[in-house]
Amino acid sequence: DVVLTVKDPAKEPEKSVKVQSGGSLTLFLPDFPGTVWGIEGADKTLGKVKEEVIPGFAPHTNGHQFKWEGLKGGLKHKLQLSNRKVGEKGGKPNSTFMLTVETT
């Protein structure tokens, strides 16, 4: 099982991880005040993601948890996550984060 915490996506806009077949991946990103993270064009081959907001991730900032379980082996996935103002659906995001997942 892999847990990835990114405290400042502006400094770390991209990460790659390896996860064993059948394992899980948990990603934590900061939900800055008035914003929320979402997955752009979700990769269905990873399976359904479980999302949760975690209070107290950093001072005055909640965390956003994305968790995938039971990942299938032998695949490579690229996910783009976007941070937008709460309630905003389109337009340019405040920031983005690219996650590459390789399952073995």
C-alpha cells in the first residue's frame, strides 16, 4: 500500500508512484480555503476513487484524500487533478497536479 502526501503542489506539480497488484494508493493534497481538488477525466482502469476531506491537514487548511483500492497489475495510469474554487466547474484551474501510477 502506498501513501503519498503533497503539501505544496506548486513546488511538486508531478509525482510518480509504483503500487503492487491488489494494493491501494492514497493521495493527500491540500484543500486551500475556498478551493477543492477534483480529477480531470478520471481513468476508469484504476477503479472507483473514494474521496474524503480531512480537517487540519495544515494550519487553516483541510486535506483532500483520494484512495484507490484493489489496483490491477501491469498497467500505467496518468491522472491530472485540478484545484478550483468551490462550486466552479469549468474555466482555468488555480493549480494542477499530475500523478503517474504504475502497477506491478
